[in-house]
Amino acid sequence: MVLKPWAYSGGEQPEDGGPGWQPFGPAGPLYPINPRLVVEPWAWDMLPLWRLYQGGGMGGAGHLPDAGGSLDQAAVMIEAFGLMTATERELSPDG
């Protein structure tokens, strides 16, 4: 599943010799190259910030990336967090 990045460990080609990865399930597109390698490094850096913003996945109050309150945050960052949350919800099995 696309929400489990550890499922994409390894190199460029599937270790089982298969044709590729289908992170969105059998009806989704086939990726001949490991999808993990397509994501830009800066995008991976967003994940821990986003999880902290969500309360670290523990259900508590989240942390903002910059000092100050909500209005002191970069609009693009808050918008990105919203997109990431919406995408996670859409990709989750019960979404």
C-alpha cells in the first residue's frame, strides 16, 4: 500500500523479479521503477514535519514548524499539510 513506504525498500527493480510496483492496488498504475526513488529528497523531509503537525500520530496537539502561532506559519506549508492529510485520507483503505 502506498501509505507504507517501508514496502519499497531495496533498489530500482523489484526484488521478487516482478514487473514493478502497484502502490494503489491491482487497479492502479504499474511503476517499473521503485516509487520511493521517484520522490524528491525535499519531499521526504516534509513527512516528519507533517506527522509532528498531526500530533506525532499520537492524537495529541500538533507542533507547528515555525515559531509562533498558526498565522505565523508559511501559507504554502499549511497548504501542503492539508494536501498531505487529504491524500492520506483518500488513499487509506477506509477512506
